[in-house]
Amino acid sequence: MLKIQNLSKVYDDGTRALTDVSFQVPDGEFVAVIGLSGSGKSTLLRCINRLIEPTSGDIWWDELHVSHISGEELRRARRRIGMIFQHFNLVDRSSVLTNVLSGRLGYVNPLASILGRFPEEDVQRAYASLARVGIRDKAQNRADELSGGQRQRVGIARALMQEPGLMLADEPVASLDPALAHSIMRHLQQINREDGITVLCSLHFLDLVQQYSTRAIALNEGRLVFDGAPHEIDDARFIEIYGREAERIG
């Protein structure tokens, strides 16, 4: 169970990104986090794994008080929180296999990882993760030789290497065309259903939210304005989330 209690974030310049956000996510849910650009979606996800430090509030994951740990305890927690980024965050000059193996950095000897020496078990695990997202044949390619959709699949395979219990996807399809977006979302849905991994995924398009998620959480100017089933987002709710000038798609 992931529990967010009264979470707020105010940046140094005074920008209030989150205000008193609270919700709970039972294990195994696929939650879409929706809202306009600047509504606080990315800040919320990055607070959960402490890439961004919350200003106040509490984050619990099972019995672990994530918002109040540091050092080795935080590193151990992050090992099991996979992160998928909009712009992939790959090392372009490294091979696809090396990028995927970087998902094991929290588990192996730091010096060995710098030298690129991973246990054979991890290498085989990396190949299996690449096969799962359909690009095992790209393992020896440089990351910058791949298409956008392929690069995002590398990001998913890398996150799987962490053996996560929770996966955070920060607008993973925002830079992809619709066909590729559906491909990436299907992979995330498969991981959620087959592995029981809890997924929080920030999205813009309501058709993707309704097709792939089991629940939607909406933010508007950093405040939680909706928490429920995607099909419950009727026209009135849509206007509350996105504003009257937004065009409904899906």
C-alpha cells in the first residue's frame, strides 16, 4: 500500500507545486495521474521516490516512511521503485544492454559496475527484460541508434531490472506518436497485470487513461480534484480538471 498524506511542495522561487495532496494506492493498481501541464503531476511522482524533496507531508510505502528516511535506507527503498522518464534518460553512447544493466546498480558492487562487470545472472536477466519488451535483438546497439519508442522500451526494461514493487512513469508517451504510445502503454499494463507491480503513470490523453488504467487521480494547480474510476470523468469533471477551453479527446 502506498499512502500519500497531506503532501505539499513549494519550490525555492515560491512556486507551489503541490498543496495538501492525500490518497492511497493498494498494491497492484494501475493509477493514471492526470492534469494540465504544470498541475503538479511530475512533482508528485518525483516526490514519491524523493528525486524531489517534499516540503511537508508524509509518504508511506507499506511500513516504510519514505519521506523520512535517508542514506542507505533511502537507497534500498529506491532500488524497488522503478522510474520511467519522458525523455528516456539513457546513456546514448552506451549499448542498450549496458543501459538496461544500470537498473541493477543498487544491487551490485559499485566498483564492479563502473568497470561494467555484472554477474552473469544479471546479464541474462537483462536479455530477458529486453525480450519481454520486444527488442532483445537491439541489445548490442548504441542507445542513440534507436527510435523513440524503442528507447522508451529500454527504459521499461531497465526499470524491470530493479525488481520493483512500484513503478513510476513520468509522462512516458508524451513524446511519442499515438501508435507507439499505445505500444508502450500495453507493456506497462502487461507488467501491472502479470507481475502485480503497482503503476503510477502521468498522462495527458483521456483515451489512454480510460483504456489502460484502473483508477485516475487528477491534479489542478497542485490540488487533488478527482480520485476515482476513469469512466467517471464526465464532461463536468473534465472541465474541473482541464478547464473550459480544453478539448476533450477520447
